[in-house]
Amino acid sequence: EAFIETWYGITTYSRADEKLYSINLSNGNLEGTLPNSLFDFISLGKLNISDNLGLTGGISESIGKLHHIEELDFSSCSFTGTIPSTFMQNVSSEFYSTINFDLSNNKITGTIPVEFTRFEKM
């Protein structure tokens, strides 16, 4: 039986509960759009999909499901469109001063959602 923490790019909080803590698929030659199911892991603390120029399309409103996120690195992909209004809307207040977020080197347009004013390190 393979434990989830043995999967490439996956870290769990503990072997006992197997809740995902981080997903790191940077430089993974990923292509296409992000599946909405990626944001179903509400206990996720870190998500790094940087340096995947084949990732395209917009960032889903489903990203608002990530309540415990500490670090999001979506840099150097080919995302387009605007930052969803749900983005960071439900993040727990305990992470306001520690969250790190990188959307650099994409094709994002529009205004930054007002929810971002809650975070000290944006």
C-alpha cells in the first residue's frame, strides 16, 4: 500500500490523517487549464505550480475554497483573465500576516480584488 506522502510533489500533515499540506508541481511541464477539483483540498497549506508555461486559461472561482492556504505560487505560467473575486475571500485570519502569493509573469488583467487589502505581505 502506497501512502499519499510518497507521491511526487505531495506532502501531508501526517501519515495518520493523510490530509494534504502541500502540492508542488513546479517545472512539471503541465499543460491545459487547472481543474476545479484542485481546489477541493480545503486543508491545503501550499500550492506551487510555477514555471509551467503550458498552464493556460483563467483562475477558477473555486480557488476561494482554500481556507488554510499559506503559500500560492502561480508564477511563470500562462494564466489569463482577472483574479477571481473569491480569491482569498475565505482564508482564515490566522494567515493574514504570513501568506505568500505570486502571480508574476502571467497575463492577468483587471483590478486586484478588495479582499487582498486584508493581507500584510501582498
